[in-house]
Amino acid sequence: MNLNHHIMKIPESLLQKYNVPTPRYTSYPPANYFHEDFTAEKNKAVLIESNQTEPQNISFYIHIPFCGKLCYYCGCNTHISQDKNLIKSYVETLKKEILLYKDLLDSKRKISQIHWGGGTPNYLPIEEVEGIMALFFEHFTFIQKPEIAMECHPAHLTFEYVDRLIKSGINRMSLGVQDFESKVMKAVNRSESIIPIDQLIQYIKTKGDISVNLDFVYGLPFQTPENFKSTMLKAIKANPDRLAIFSYAHVPWLKKAQQKLETYDLPNAEQKVALFETAFQSLTEHGYVAIGLDHFAKPNDELSIALNTKTIHRNFQGYCTRDTTGQVYALGVSGISQLDNAYLQNTKDLRVYKKAIDADELPVEKVYFVNKEEKIIREVINELMCNNYVSFLHIATKYDLSIDELKAILIFEETSIKQFENEGLLKFKEDTIEITAEGQFFMRNIAASFDPKMKTNEKSFSKAL
């Protein structure tokens, strides 16, 4: 399905109908289903068991919670601090946690992906990053072309820092630009890049085969289709390999700093979609391919190639290809390990985290053990969210089910599927579903229609648009 040059205007009636609280489905079940009912023995057992399950590759997520100051839109687990000793102590604890995993994971398994997230990973002194990377190379083996990515705040990047990141093994950088409009950045309390973004990307590209993503957020104060279009054109000119255009999730009951943004006129659902339509049109007109919910990639990028073969995967860290897909083992506070059979979420408390690791214990705060039916539902939702497509026959065969048995697990309702089809959001034929270009805006709603938990939902989610 080629979405390029697709000019669209989403009817307001659909926006109003589908702008309801809906999971983002970065995991299934979503993280607010995780619970505190577990034993340390069971957690350890499920990690050891993950050595026998698919995928065999290892993906590490490293959470660095520290930031120099708080961006008001932020929904991440952050810790605002200038305390160098606190940061150093955290890194030492993180290194001990890596060694804990070295003992739990089968040494024949290889690392296919390392993803640094935060917070602001590049707020760490570069020596600390180098020390952590060296530990991985010393104790683990890697696949031929692993993806080693870091989310970077451009306000903390110098040319020397970039050089040393690349030398340490980083081969993908996601630059969190958010917006090129100073007025927007000031309103959300985010510092701008010290080096102009186009120069920064050019410089990184001289260092070899390094991929660069640019990340933006839409739905912020002072954003208009006009100024967001100029932000997009500036981004296109800078020539990144991928762009991510994230919807701002307004959850002030969870993130108190977001209340500060309520002093401005935040864009409503219709205005937010107009911002995304602007980005979508600008990017696809310039040859970028729309991937999943909010990513765009050049046609020769591995994600675009994987979309053509319907082999994109997704985890909490974003989209990846089948080659780099691994079970995810999370290091650091608040990180979530995503295993075939379970999710394990680390504590968010720095002190509790350190105390657990110092006692050679996993710093787990919440868990969810996934049963067979949930794995099947997870796969259906994942296929829709990643590849805009699902074949019921393919999934039924994989799990040794009839199509009717599969539909019973999904509580499949043909009437709601037909309704999406009549609205032009998907095509349904011979037990396959393909999401249309317009349907990509409502991907979360379509996925939720296959989720039995949403039929009895009592959880709170951010709105779909």
C-alpha cells in the first residue's frame, strides 16, 4: 500500500466519534494492567524461561532518568538533577544490573538491539556512556548488524560528544527536536539545539553508516498548521533517515507539570489532526513512507522495506525490523522488560532500585504474566499497528487454531468491522484486514475493537487523537 501523495481530510464526524480514551498498545495488555502481585522467585524463573522462547535475540533497554530541567509536556519517568555524585552512583548500579542479566541469560544468545532512553541519556558525562557500552562488548556477543540507538537531546550535543558516542558503538541517534518554533519551545520549557540540526545531521553522516531520526511532538501550545508545516519543511531539508511525529498525550492527573500547559490554549482534537495531516502531507510528498502510527522513513530505509514484506515489529522503544527484534530486558528505573511470557517493570524509585541491585535482586515493582490467549490477541494487534494488515488464517495456523476459534478469542464482531469498512478506514476480505491511509489515523480504535479487555474496560487511557 503506497500512501505517498495521499492528500486527505478526515471528516469531523469521525474525529468526534473516535476521539475516546484508547490504549496506545505499545504492549498487550497495556502497562496499566500490570500489578504488584508477584514473587522474586517467579520473576527470576520467567527470565530464565525466556532463554527458551522466541525471539532468541536479546534487546536491552537502558533507562537514564536524569534531565537538566523538566519539559512540561513530558510523560516519561524523569529525575531533574545536577547532582554529579547521584548520577555516578546510578551508573555504577546500572553496571551491576547488566552483570545480573549476564548470569541469567544464555551466553549463546546474541544482542540485536540496545536502546538508550530517558530522561536524557546524553545528559550523562560521555565517560559513563563509554563505560556502559564497554561492559556490553566485554560480556555479550552481538549479531552482525545490531541497532544501538540513543535518544538524544540536541541541547546537550557537541561534535566531540557525537564522535565519542559513535566510537562507543552507537549507530542510530534519535534527536528530540520536538519543534523548530522558538515560541512553542519556550512555552513547554525545552532548550533548543546548540548546533543547528541540519549541520548536526550532516556532521553525523560524515562518520560512516550512522542513522539519524528526528522526533517531533504535535498538540503543543502555539502550534498551527502553518508553523508546523514550516517545521516539517525544515526537518525534510535536514534530511534525516526517519522522523517520528508523536501525539502529545495530555494526562495532567498523572504528570503534574502538564497542568502548566493548561494556561495556554491547547489544540483540540480537530486542530491536532490538522497538525498531523500537515506533517503527513509534507513528508509523503517529499518521498517519506508512513510507518505505523507516527513514524516516517525514506523508501530505502529498512523500516520501509520491512513494511513491504509486512515484517515490522514494535516494542516500547518504537518500531524495528524482524532482524533486530529481541525479547527486551530493561535496565534502570521504570524500564519494562518485554518477554514472550511476561512483562516486568522496574521500580521508579532511585533508592529502592539501588538497594535491590546491591542485594543482587531484580528491582521489579510490577509484573504481568501473559497467557496463550493474550499472546494471540497481542499478535493480531501488533500486526495491525505495525503492518496495517492482519491475516487471520496466518495467525490461526501459527497457533494451531481454526479461524472460528481465533475469532472467538478476539470476540470478533463483524458488525464493527463492517462499520470501519463503510467509513473507509479498512478493507475486510477473506479473513484479512488492511488498514487504509485514512484508517491509519484511527489505528488505535481499530486495534481496540479486537481487544476483549476493552469490552469491560475500567482503566483510564489518553484520548486516541
